[in-house]
Amino acid sequence: MNDQLWWQRGVIYQVYPRSFQDSNHDGLGDLPGIESRLDYLARLGIEAIWLSPIFPSPMADFGYDVADYTAVNPIFGDMDNFDRLLAAAHERGLKLLLDLVPNHTSDQHLWFEESRASRDNPKRDWYIWRDSAQDGGPPNNWLSYFGGPAWTFDERTGQYYLHQFVTKQPELNYRHPEVLPAMLDVMRFWLDKGVDGFRVDVIWLMLKDDALRDEPPNPLWDGVNPHDSLLHIYTQDLPGVHEIIRSMRGMLDDYEGRMMVGEIYLPLAKLMAYYGRSSDECHQPYNFQLINTPWTATAVRTAVDEYEAVLPDGAWPNWVLGNHDQKRTASRVGFEQARVANMLLLTLRGTPTLYYGEEIGMTNVPIPPECVQDPPALLQPEIAELIGRDPVRTPMQWDGSANAGFTASGVTPWLPVAPDYATVNVARQDQDPFSMLRFVRQLLHLRRSEPALHSGSLQTIPLDNDGLFAYRRTYPEADSFLVMLNFGEKSLQVDLGSVAAKATITLTTRLDRSGAVDLASLRVAANEGLVLRLPLAQRQS
């Protein structure tokens, strides 16, 4: 019997609310817009929707600067809109995850307004304040991810406050005994409403060195992004952060069927610690290995094997190819290989997260300088093309009408629509039997229907050909599947007779062939991926 939980069996789909669907014609996506597209998402075959932040915010970092954790930003709607969206999602069998931002708030949050009111305010130490260094400058050499020092001087009280992102995102002090209980109350508020869990922003940054020691220089810095010039040993991954996360998980476990996934950019050995020694921290510490791995069969297979090898006992894996901070897959690996990438993502063992628009092959959109909105790109224009995130946050391409169906004709969307929207859109691909959308939808439904693909074990298969990656998915007393991926632009033949004599093509990336094949002489076309069924009766040991 399959006893996997929903967040283990299903696929999470990330919605960037500003860019998904505009219902009131102001150029910004909103909650009613998302609700209007729920039937599309349910038909797609996903299990859960993760919403990037929807809380009130001055939008200094597009919602990751929260001014009120228990309300809805008016640009997206109101609490009634949220309640209707949540109910409508649940009616369709979809779960809903919110983006929790516990590391920092907006400088307009009431907590910070009290904290900066005076040095003796009861909430003063809810944030990290320090006197100037002897030279009058910042207390230490810590740097912001978005450029410049991680400290801003407050004229009113004569001290610096810490922020690892923009100056308008002061960092909470989790060494103060009242801060964590306040954040747990925030989580309870939304859980009581019925949300199914949280994606937790920068969860590995929530504790800092109490002595504020300078961070050492990075001897391997490439000279590009200044933040990388230091080794961040005092601002991230401190041992005490695990106690904070265990408290969050303990509270979450009071609610049946809820889950928490943590955003963590760390090497594998350190990432694994965030499952918890007793599986009592993140249900899923996000695994970004595929984003940073060279797109070759050998490199990807190595990444999969290394990740599987270090997973703690009982830990459930997860995979990500893109998100609101990373290049779109089709821009990184090419449109043809994007199909192979989606097959990889949706057939590996573990929970996949699919970024909106990846199912139709959306690409990075060039943003004219006058349209740039992303804080790091504005603060560091000299490297904007390298660090700017606007290109991956552009409006969802629904159809070939003006503004790609995202908003009404004559309205200027908050970011430019991709120039290819007339050909790369949901409506057109829905009518094309060989489209990317049709392929992803079929793959998602195959994954849901087959225990081996959503819950089975994984075994990678050694091959002599460096251009191919093959693995088997197996589940007791059910058909198993062989996945074969060609990472190159040449057709290749491989002998997999040791796996089984025959197999049946269940799905290809091109949706152009089916039927029985001889595994001893299997030909895989250029840029092709295959899902091959190995019936239980034919499966070899």
C-alpha cells in the first residue's frame, strides 16, 4: 500500500502573483486572477501551488520586505479574495503554500517602527542594532547580497541596523526570546485559515554571530559579485539556527498534513543537516543542485548519485530546475533540451517544484534599462545582466492576444511581455498535439498514475555513452519504468539488454512515437527523452 504523503507524491507549482494573471487591469497579477486560472492548474496535474509573498509591503524587494505578516497586500486583493482562492483550490484538490519571510521585515513593519523609535523601546532588540566602529563606519565588514555594506546608519538613534538585502529589509534578532514566538504566531494565523504549509525564505540565514566578527576574504572570489568576496561563516548556517527551525517544525506538526520547505543554498553535506537529526526540521530543504550543474549527461548523473547517496535515512528528496531568482530552463539549456529537463525533473525520485511558465518553455525576457525593477540590478547596474531577476518574472503567456492574455489590451504590464508570446503561449500549445504543454501535461498525469514514478525507488544505470543518462524507477508489485535522456544533438544507440529484453515506449519528449522496442538496440534521437514501461512480468532482477 502506498503510504506517501501528498507533498511526497505530488508536484509543487510556483506562482509569482505579480505575473500570473491580472483581473482588474492595473498591470499587476492578483489573487482573483490566480483563482480564475485554477482549472488550468488542476488540469495540468500538479498537487500544490506555492505563492510568492502576498503580504502588505512597500515592495522594496517585491514582497520579501513584509510590512504585515497577517494581511493581504491591496495590490493583490484582500483577505476575502484569499479565503476564496484557498477554498477554490481545495475544492479542486489543490494544496496551497505561502511564502514565509522570517529572516527580515520591511522597515515599515510596526515591529521595526517601534524598534527604531528609541534605544530603550521594548522592541529595540527585536532587530540587530550596533554602535559604529571606531572609525565611525559600519560595525563590521558584513556585506549585503544586493551590494554594499549590510549595515545602515539610523540618524534618529545613532546606531546601525543589520540588513543582508536592501536597506529597507532590517533583520530580525532570533537571539531575543520574544521574536521566535511572534513568528510562530504568524504561522498559526495562516495554518488556522487552512493553508497547507510554507516555503520559508532564506531559512539558513536566520541566526548571526553574536560577536559580530568580521568575515574572512574568499580566496576563490572571481571578482564579479562583491557579496562573494567574503566567506560568510558568521551570517549563515550557524549551528543555533537548527533549534529555531525545530521549533517551527514542532508547531507545524500540531496541524495534520502540513509541510515546510526551506530555501537553502549550501553544499550537499551541509544541506542535509536541515532535515534534522530526527527528521524534525524541514520536510524538504530545497535542493538546487540541478540549477548549478553543467548540463551534460555525466554531470547530471553525478549530481543525482551524489545527492541520493548523502540523503539521511527516511529523508524524502526534492528537485528544482528554476524559480523567481534563477534563469529559466529554456534559456539555460535551450528550448529542445528544456523538454529533456522537464522529463528529468518530473521523473526523478522526490518532490519536484515547477516554476510557472516552464511548462510552455518560457525564456528569459530582455528588460530595457528604463523598465528594470529588480533591486540588485538597480543597485549594481554594472552587473545587472548577471544578477537581475526581472527577466524570469515576466507575465505568464496565456494566449496570442495583446499582453499575452495576462492583462487587458492598452494596459502596460509591470514588466514587458516576452516578444515570442504570440507563438509561445498556453492557448496555442493546448491546440498543438506535439507541444511542450501537451508533453508536460501528459508527463504529470503519468507521474500521478504510476506508483513507480511518484513513490518508487531510483537506480541510475551505467552507460558507455557520455551523452545519455538512464535510470530505473521501481515500486513493489507495479510496473517499473526506464527513463532515457539524450543530452546531445546527435542520435545515439545503446544496449540496455541487461535491464530487460523488451520495453514499451510510454511517453517521449516529442510525443512522436510509441510501441515496443528492443532494449538491446535502443535508439534515442537527438534532444530526446523516453519513458519506457517495464511490465512487472518482464522485469529482470
